[in-house]
Amino acid sequence: MHKQNHVVIRALLAVAFVLALLPGVVAAQSEPQDIVAIAAGNADFSTLVSLVQEAGLVEALQAGSALGDVTVFAPTNDAFAKVPKEVVDALLADKALLTAVLTYHVVPGKVMSTDLSDGMQAKTAQGEELAVKIADGKVAVNDANVVAADIAASNGVIHVIDSVLVPQSVLDALAASAEATPEAMADASAAPEAAAAEMPATDIVDTAAAAGSFNRLLAAAEAAGLVDALKGEGPLTVFAPTDEAFAAIPEGTLAALLSDPTGDLKDILLYHVVPGAVMSSDLSDGASADTLQGAPVTFTVGDGKVAVNDANVVTPDIKTSNGVIHVIDKVLLRPAPAATEAPAMVAASDAPTTMPVTGGESNTWLVLVLGGVIVLALTGFALVSRRRMA
């Protein structure tokens, strides 16, 4: 009996020991991984992870780094697949540019989706700011949609996005690199900032193509025969709807436009273009500007936001070699032509006193003929009467 009690006591002690360890084990298992581990464990981020490794940023994004808690807007593999190959090659060939692009996706601090507000600006680890837009329950960062939010990590949070974010400084540098001569490149090595400032950016069409979010706009411009005009000397200001903006157009309306590319479609595209380089700082509330289509657009400016007609400017002042692009969230539909005015009413003083009668011309002739016959008859009767009297 004594031995049995001893065995039972030992068993109870063992169970108590295991139970004492369980909270720590459960806590260890439930504690989230850091940002790098989460991304590495998800096949949809394999391109992002590879580029982070290439840029030497793995340690910076791991728990315990000097950055502390961070918020990462993480593009998927599909997002990177939309970036033109020549741009990816240029980034891989220049570690500084690659680092700039990747750190442009990182915001210091842990920013949950509930902390975001429409129109807010968030400074990135790269130095430039991201523009946040919230509408209809959807969140966008610059031109990228947040497709999955609030993935908690031990050192911050991940928001998944469907496009790669590229800062303007990198776009300018890539444009300069593409157009630089060997002599200019040598000067740029000696004074990179001055050389980059002197180098022209790419034109409107190439800038839009590099962004990867204006595919429908460019396809429409090509169908309407406007590509050469948008690559011309300029300067021009283009209010550029994103692919999402075009997707919001009813299918029937879009199909009708595409069926007449040099008619209605061309007119609508020209309604998005204003002559001259008009920066957002040049705009004022209530101002209007004539478009190449002929009809004017009207601007609303207030609370740090700019709208063109009923479209919001989500990314302003993208400079190009032949003008400037302002990204908008809706396609601008030109105003319907004014109804044809009815002929002016005849002034009362000029109005006829009697209503015209159908066949009036024939009646007039009949009256004249009868009148002539009567006159002749009376004349003949008078002559006959004189002769009898004589």
C-alpha cells in the first residue's frame, strides 16, 4: 500500500511539472515570427525575399534590429511580375537603387490598418512619403491596393499589396541611366545629384508604362492613335486614371468606347490632357482648364486634397521629360454636349397676323384669275351699253 501511494505521488508530481511547463510552451508556439520569417515561409513572397537578400536587408527586417518595429507593405510575386524586365535588371545592377525601392516599402513603427486614414502621408525608411487612400472600405498606398492587412509579426506588421512601389527619385535615376551617354555617366559619378538633376526624365508614355498600373490607359491611347502625341515635345499635363479606375467603367460603356477608338474614345482620352505643365501647386479651388478635347475640367482644392471634376488626385506631380502626370482614381467622362437650341421664336411684331393655310399659293392665283375675269366682264358690259345708247 505504501509503495502504491509512493507511485501515485510521483505520477502526480510529474503531471504537475508538465502542466507548469505548458504555458511557456504554448506561449512560445503562439508568439508570432518576425517579418523575414513570415515572408520566407510564404511562397507568394519568394521574389521579395530574394531581393531583400540581394540588397542585404535581412538583418534590418529581423527582430531585434536597430529599426525596431516596422510596417512592411509587401508586394506579391505577381506584383513584381508586372514590373518591366529592364527595370528589374537595372535595380539588380544597382544595389543602391534596389535598396531604395525596398526601403520605400517600409514605414517605421507598427501601423495597423485601423491607424490609417484617407489622405494621410507616411514617411518611409527610404525617406520619401507614401500616400494613403481609403474609399469604399478599401485601402490603397500610392497606386497599390492592400489585398491583405494586419499580418502580425514579432517586430511589426505586414500589409500585402498588389503593385511594387517605386519612389520618384528612383524613377528619375532609372530615366537618367537609360538616357545617359558615357560622358554623362562619368560626370554623374563625380557629382551624382547634379547629374541626376540635369538628366531629363522619360516621357509621359514610358513613365506610365514603367509604373505598371496604367496598362488600360496605354492600350486605349494606342487604339486611339495618341501614343505619338503623348511622346511628343509637349509640355502636357495628363490626368491618368489607373487600371482600377478603368475597371470601374460599366462593361457596356467601355465596349462602346473601344468600338469607336478614333471617335468617342479619343475624345475622352483628350479630355484627360491639358496643354502645358501644370503642377498641383499651380491649382486653386474652383479653377478650370481647357483640355485638348475642348471642354474644360474643374478643380476642387481643400484640406490638402485635389480633385478634377469628380476624380481624386491620388498621386500628383510625377514629372516627365515632356510634362507631368497626376494619377486619378476615376475616368473623366466629358460632359454631354449641350442640347441643340430650338430656333428662336419670331418676334411678336414680326409674327403674321393670320395663320398660313396649306395650299395658300394656289388660292391666291385663283383669286387673281377670277378678279381678271370679272374686270373683263364689266368692261365688255360697259362697251355694249355705250353702243346701245349711241
